Amino acid sequence: MHAFQLIAAGTPGAGTTFIAGGTDLLQLMKNNVIAPDQVVDLAGAHLRGITATSIELRLGALETMADVAAHPEVRRGWPAISQALLLSASPQIRNMGTMGGNLLQRTRCVYFRDTAFACNKRHPGSGCPAIAGENREHAILGASDSCIATHPSDFPVALMAMGAGVAITAAGGGTRVVPLADFYRLPGDTPEIETILQPGDVITQIVVPASEAAKRSVYMKVRDRSSFAYALASAAVAIEIRDNRILHAGIALGGVAPMPWRAAKAEQALIGATADAAAFEHAGRLATEGARAAGMNAYKIALAQRAVTRALMEAAHPTAETGVL
């Protein structure tokens, strides 16, 4: 029985996990972080396809990171998506990792990944040792007293800046498209619940609007080393400029929150502003408003601000150096 037969039969339960590329899931299972009762392969679910029109980009959930990053229409109309994917993982992982799986990648928090430690994500109520422990790579935005882990993926940060949606087929039948901003859940008192997905739900497509801002999008990533490293802070921006005035702005941060973080106040401040360094620096400061450091991660506040400023400057005045700081 393949995935959608299983869904139609209404049999997937809380212990069922779907597998696509398996680049994260298999590692979690080998390390005993998760132990699903049932693993269902999505390979036969026909969830491929890259369709670009003047209205939107549609990416099948099983399309690989490598194929999407290399697609000429993606590179032309939504360049931040290609940049984010190319700055993710290694070529081997990009050849296996999928669009849907990338949205669901679990945190790289060492306390979550090592079962010798307590972790509220693995065992609710057991505690979060990161709050008083090694937290250099942890969240400064959107965290809670229960969890300060960050979302590790690059791709959804670019999607967030461009107002993307996620198509979800439910176990009971029917497909709905949910804005990515509503797809993730902040940890609050229930850090083990990371998305709105219910048992049996499957991501089938990612839908990204076409726009002049998307064409002028940039993904900027700051990391410890230039290969196969997760973001300490990243920024995706999509801006539309006419006569040196900003007509539209989308800004999202990565590596600093439990989900791709939309910087709405920074976006609003840019509308109508002159596309210059002063406006971009102001937006960078606004992007981290409300940030709260846990100790060792205080440097991320300034780092994220500079990433936003650099990404905006790159989008306004493109060079050959887009991508890595």
C-alpha cells in the first residue's frame, strides 16, 4: 500500500512517519531520537514537478534540492530559492533531500540530538538544558522558557520572504494551501509540536507567488565555515524598487528562531523609503526587535542585523558575491 492509499484508508496514526529523501529522518532514527511505529515511503506518490508561470512557482514535494536549485526558471524568477538551496548541506545531500522534507527538518540542537540529555522536544516536561548551557547556536527570537532551539533549514527562509504557501493533503481527504507563516508553531509550552500537520497529513506542493520582488530576491547566510554548516544567522529579502523607491519588501531571518522568522516591522519601514544604506541599516535593526539572548548567543543580534542589511544592499545593487558572508 503506497502513501495515498494509506491516507485514503484513514489508517495513518500518530506513530506513522512518512519518508522522502530520508536525509534527516534516518539519522534521527539511527540515533534513537525518534522511533516511529511505521515508516511509509512517499516514492510512489507522484509528487514531482517544477512549474513556473507568470503567476506562481509550484514545486512538487518530492523534487530534490539539487534539481530545484539548478532549474533556470527558479534561478531567474525566484533566485533566493536557488541561492538558499545551494548554500545548504553537501552536493550528495542536495541530490537526495526533498522540498517537503526540507520544510520539516528537525533542529540541530545538540541537546535534542543527543538522547543522553533531557529535552522538552523529545520528552515534554523534562527540561531544556540549552537555556543555562551551551547555547551559542540557539534562538534569540520566538523562543520560550521551554525551548530555545532554532529551525535549521535555509530553503524555507527564502520561501517566507516571498509569501509562499504549503499544499497539504489531509488523512481524511482534501487538499488545502496554508501560508508558510501559519505552517510552523512557536514552542511556547509545547515545543514538541512544531507544525500544524496532523497524523496522516502529507505536504504535496510548495506554492510561491511570482512578483517583481521575487525576481530581485537574495539569500545571505552567515556560518562558521563555508561548507556544510548551518546558519548562525541568515536573511532572505525580496524587494521591488522603482525610481530608487521601495514599493514592496519581504524579509525573513534564519538561524535565529524556532521557525523562519518574518520581519514584518522591518518590511513596513522600507515601503516608500529610498533604497539606500540608511534605510537598509534601519530595517536591519528593526528585524531583530524583541530579541532576547540566552547568554552565549547574544552576538546573533548584531549578526542578524548585518545579514539583513547586506542582503538588502545586494538585492538593490547586485554583485557577483551573493550568498555567503
